[in-house]
Amino acid sequence: MSTLPGKLDLIPVGTRLEATGDGAAFDISASATRTFLCRLTLTDQIEQESLDVSIWGSSDGETWKKKPLLKLPQQFYRGTTKMILDLSLRPETKFIRARWELNRWGRVAPTPMFVASLELAEIPPMSRETPTTRRALAAK
């Protein structure tokens, strides 16, 4: 299990996905905001296949919830998809991990293949300071 560095690689860059699987567990208990920008990037694929990626939560890093915290849109082609994962109202979730499911159809080789990455970047807390309060403080 990995600790929170501000950016998490739930699926490391350049990972070749050829079967359904789970990524490593990441400890997010040190996160200040518990809100993340998720960026799923596909850099290679073959035709007639789909990829479903989801993010799962756990309180102990061993037992995972029965439903995902976030399901990204199903992917068929190269490109990038972004979504927000907000766990600010789920304090029991201390660990997260990615899960991917591959599906292939058609008459060609039965093994699906995607080259992908799933990066999560913690969204920093917003400042409570507004331009009005900044001017008021500067005037004092």
C-alpha cells in the first residue's frame, strides 16, 4: 500500500492491460481535501474492445466495498477522460484502488489490450480569502 504524495498513479503510465484486474491500494487518510481530479488516459488499443475503469474504497485496505466509489465512462478508443472523485463526505474510506474490466468481441484474436494510465491529483483546499477581504486587510 502506498501513501498519499499529492498525486496517485492508480494505473501507472504505460501499463498494458490484457485482463480484468485490480491496482495497488493507496492510503488517502492524509489527504487534506479528500477530493481528486481523476485522469484516465488511453495511449493504445486494438479494435472491437471496451474498457471499464472504476475506483473502489476500503476502511482497512483489505475489505473493499461492494459498489465502486466512482465509475468512469466506458472507453473504446485512445484519449483522455477526466472526472472528480469527492470523498469529503466519506470519512470511513481510508484506502482506494482502481479496478479495470476488459471486454473483446469480433472474429479476431480474443485477447483484449489497452495501454492506459489513471492519475489522481488532489485538489487543494480553496482559500477563504476573497478580493474584498484582501483589500480590507491591506487597508488596515
